[in-house]
Amino acid sequence: MDLHHQFEVAADVEHAWPAFLDVPRIAPCMPGAEITEVIDERNVKGAAKLKVGPVNLRFAGQAEITHVDDATHSAVMTAKGSDAKGRGNADANVHFSLREAGESRTLVDVHTTLNLTGSVAQYGRASGLIDEIANQLIAEFVVNLEAELARPSEPVPAGPETGEAPSVPAVAPPPATRAVSGLTVFFRALVAIIKRWFKRS
């Protein structure tokens, strides 16, 4: 299943780019995501929760940035996980790129190849629904991401000997993870699909 999303964030590319490469910082901005282990700044283990109608899905797995091109502000992330109840697996290759979109604005292009196996693959057959749910999650992600990018760096206490703070400021902690409101996302997605269907009629 191929998904494509494009959105803007209220930050220039030079500010946004390092954040996109910092997986422990950016992952909590995705609704329903939580980090269970930080391997390094580009490789984490975690879990993702999603409720679609009456079905609760929880995937535990790993996400890693495997390729970075600083010249073009583009990168590739791979993610894979298994449902906690053994209903299947999911893996994704995510290609994203950033470019200027005006003063203090960045346009982000994201192309995701998603593969579902096992009983969870039935949701893949309703690709329109999956796409709309993804749109809703991306919209919430952008709001959380902009809040994270707007957070000021916390001042670092002066060193005991020199009285000077280290040159690299500490980064404020990411926003707390919020659980995905499954029914809300589901019905928003359903309404979006119906509206789109009537526009095509």
C-alpha cells in the first residue's frame, strides 16, 4: 500500500531538519506512539496504539533512519512491528524530504510504502479508510511537531569550575504522548470518504 502526504510546518528548513532526524524527539509527536528504548538518536524501539472501530491494535517494534542526504534534506526511515495479540505484522519504508515554503515555513513530502500481513491485512483492503485515518494522524502529528519545534531550549546550569554553560543547550522534553481517539479518527475518516465520494458523483 502506497501513501503520500504533504504538509507544512511553521519553521525554516534549517530548524526543522535536525528535528526530523532526531527519532526520540520526533516520535512522541505521533499520536499513539511511545518509545520503550532509545538505541541512538536515529534508532529506537517502541509501540504504537490505534483503535479502529471496535478493534484495538498495538504494534511493538523498531524504527530507524537508514539513509540521510543533508544536501537535499531527504531521508529514509524503516519501521516494523508486530501486533501484541499476534494478529499480524506491519512494516513500512518512509521516504521524506523537506524544502523551503516561504519565510519560516517548511514543506514536507512523505511517501510511505506500508505492508500488512496476517489478519490485520484486512484493513489494507480498505485502502481508502487507511488513507483517511493516516491523514487524521498526520494532521495531529503536525500540530504536535510545531509545538515541539517552538519549545525554547532549557538553560543549562553553569559549570562548577568555569562558571560557563556548555555550548550545546539541553533540549526540552517532548510533549506527552496522547492516546489515539479511535472512534473519533474512524468517524472523521468515514465522513471524509463519504464527502469525497459525493464530490466524484
